[in-house]
Amino acid sequence: MATNILMPALSPTMTEGTLGRWLKKEGDAIKAGDLIAEIETDKATMEVEAVDEGILGRILVPDGTEGVKVNAPIAVLVAPGETAPAASAPPVAALAPPVPAPVAAVPLEVPLAAANGDRLFASPLARRMAAQAGIDLAALHGSGPNGRIVRADIEAAQKGASAVVPAPAPAARAPAPAAAIGAPHRLVPHSSIRKIIARRLTEAKSSIPHFYVSMDIELDAMIAIQEKLNAKSPARDQPGSYFLTINDVVIKAAAATLRRIPEVNASWTDEGMVFYDDVDISVAVAIPDGLITPIVRKADQKGLLTISREMRDLATRARAGKLKPEEFQGGGFSISNMGMFGVKEFSAIINPPQAAILAVATGAQRPVVKNGALAIATVMTCTLSVDHRVVDGALGARWLREFKTILEDPLSLML
């Protein structure tokens, strides 16, 4: 019996996505586990696996279609020998279940720079094929949506056919709220990820009553311990080597603070307050098209060395687009660290449904007053953004004070 293949929800926040391209064509046999399509989600570009067996009888949503709603039919799966319903036939009654979370992530599509300064868009497969065949992508005009270079363009170039097709007409310029843009410019269409990031941040900032608490934290005691521990590490090329960073200590200190003040490890719902049993910390990592927040699970129960190695692995795979969904979905508290960029102070936007996010700035030597005398200390400003529906002002201030106490006396982390 014919069944619909539905647009999968590949993350909790995904409501729609772009069907980048089909990896199977009509008439192909499909087995459970086969890669059938490439979907651009709110987090990454992913290859989706089939969960049923059959024949791909009809493709309902073609390559490059944007704004496909989750659970909308995208293709029809039929049994061997069965005829697929006509395109104009009513929807198939028996729907296949949505493709579940286990998917194989592929690297995000990164715009390539052409010699003339323009940006080239190519699917991950097209980039791999071009690299293997020695084809210069800058010499091609893609036949995909918005000039995107796809597999067919590379195959045409390999066969000696003209892979240069008329360049697509420039995307229509969206009307400006007040006046049209008059200065010379070029319009780069938004990726699916950028659209979702924009929507979620707008919703978070407009629907969550933020308030902010900032404190200066002295780091000299923490740096001294960090340097002593790193000095004990074997050489970088030796087994068991490690390098602890300030960010590793910040994650551990935040986890210890959340365990001591669990009321901040929470979320608001209309039915009631949700208090999390585990301390799962999301850590913002920059990726080519935005950011993603891999999670250090049960961070309060892990040592600094474990956190350091786990965070390094998560960040590396996040930038390569190889995180599993369960590695970036969830979390009860977030950390955004821009200290490596020399940022003196900033406030972060809460990552819903979490109730708080800690913004960590750079550590720098500043004049301080100690025992009535002027001195020099390494100081870092941290700002806690809080959902006021969950955390009141006094509680937010108490949390940040406890965090400051732990970082300024890091030996307490060893207890």
C-alpha cells in the first residue's frame, strides 16, 4: 500500500526546512537506513535516512524547495509492482512516520569566494565531486535554486558538456519598511539556518522578559592553578596530553553553581515551573552560518580534564557539521564566551526554553583596590541574562555572586 514520506523534524525548534536535493530518484528501491534526501534545517544540512522499505514511486517536493512544513508529504513510497498515485490524486491515507532523529550530519554549506569577489553556493556533494575531479567551481553557473551548484552540474562538466547555464536572475529585492536601498549592493539570500536563528532570537528577545546582572571577577588564583595543571601535562604529541582553558574552568564553575543554586537550572511553561534534575550546560560555538550550542551533559559530575576533552571534541565536530542531534538539543543553561575576541563586556540573548545564559568577556589586567591600596589584578566581567518569569532579581544576583566566589577560590572546585 502506498504511504507518504513526510518532512522530518530534525530538531525541536524546526517547523519548516529546505529540501536541498533528493539522493534517490523515482523508481529507485529503498531499504531502511538508505540515505534518501538532503534537508537544510535550523541547525545544519543533514542527510536523512529512510525508515521503511519500498519503491520511491513519486517525488512530491522537488530539489531546492524552501519552506517545506514539518510532517508535510514530500514523496510517496509504494510496494514493488504497485503504481504510484497520480500527481493530482488525493493525499495517501496511510502516512509513514516522520524520520526519527538518528541522521548522518554533513558539513554546512559554506559560500565559496570566486575570483571576482562574488560568492558561490554549492551543495556538499558537489564540492566533494569537484575537488575529486579537479573542477573549478568558479567556472560554473549552478542550475539549482539561486544559482546553487549541484551534482548535475559537476556530472555535466565531467562529461564535457557545457555546464555553464544562463546565470539566474537576481533574487527579487525585499521591500524595505521605509525606503528602498539605493546604494550599490548585492543581495545574498538567507540560508534556512540564518532564517531560523533570526526568528528564534526575535521571539526570545520579544517574548522573554530579560534582565541582566554583571559582576567583575578576579582570575589570578584560577590562572595560577590552570598553569600548574597544564605544566603537568605530557607533551602535545604524547598520549594523555591536555590543555585546560579558562572556558573549561568556567563551565565547571557554572555547573557547580547550578548544583548549589538549582532554582536557576529551570524553564518556564504555562503549566508550571520546570526544574531540571541534571546540570546540562549548552556552550555556544561559532559555525560558518551562525552558531550552535553543543551540550556538556551532567557537567557538575565531571572533572576539569573530562570537560576539557569533551568540549574540544564537541566544538571540533560542531564546526564540521558532524554533531548528532542529541548532542545539541536540550540543555538547561547556556554559556557564551567571547573573551578570545578581546570583548570587554556584553549581554547574551536567552536560549529558550532555558531561563538563563552567562556572557563571559575577556580577562585583562585592571587596577583594583585591595585593603585600601591600589593593586593590579586580572579581571573578567561576566553578565547573567535571566528570564524574570523564572528567576527574580535577588536570585539572579545570588547565583552570580556564588559563581564569582567559586572562580576566585577555584580550590573549592576540587571538593
